[in-house]
Amino acid sequence: NVALWHERDISHSSVERVIGPDSTILLDYMLNRLTNLITNLVVYPENMMANLAQSRGLVFSEGILLRLVRKGLSREESYALVQKAAFQALTGKKSFETILLQDKSILAHLKPSEIREAFDLAHTLRHVDEIFRRVFRSAD
């Protein structure tokens, strides 16, 4: 009893009978866990701000990189400039923002106001409310 190319054998039928129920049970379990996590989530804004401060501003490096690219530098050139300043911030005592504001190679492309804007948390998070509205809008 060898199945021909156009015939189907039943060697996988046990898997096929189990995979549907198992998948939906797993999905139900995952959704219940996620619902529980979100329902009981505790947010500590002070700790979040402390963690941001510990980074010495390195979390804003992407904004600087993108501004440099918009000014006409290649991504590679921008990355090299940002990386150099980031390593100085990691190994030294100055913040990333201070290093950038004192770096002539950065200031040749960005104004101090553009650098400061990249470090403005409110500017960085300006679209969050709209994103939440879109993602969590109620289904009518």
C-alpha cells in the first residue's frame, strides 16, 4: 500500500487532528497571560526617568544619527560620528549631549538647537498618544 503521487496517505492524520485544538488552546492561554500582565502592570515613572538618566543620553543617539543623515551625510559617516561621541559618553563623565555640543565635527552639520531638540523627551514621545489611540481604539 504505497501512496501514489496524487494520493494522500494517512501517516500525518494524527498530527492534523491534534494541531488545531492544541493551537487554539495555546492561543487562549497566551491571551489570558497577556491580559493578566497588562491588567496588573505597575508602572514607576520615577524609575523610568532614572533609567533614562543612567544612560547619559545615549538613548537619543538614533535621533542624532537621523538628523545627520537628513543633513546629507551618509549613514556610515553619521554612524561613525555618533559612535565616537557615544563611546566618549560611556567611558567619560560627560553626558552624550554635552559631548555632541562640544564636538566640532557634529556642530559642522547640526545647530546646538537641533541637538537639544533630539534630547527633548517630549519631542521624542510626541506621537505616542496618537499611536495608542490607533492601536487601542474600540471596535465598533
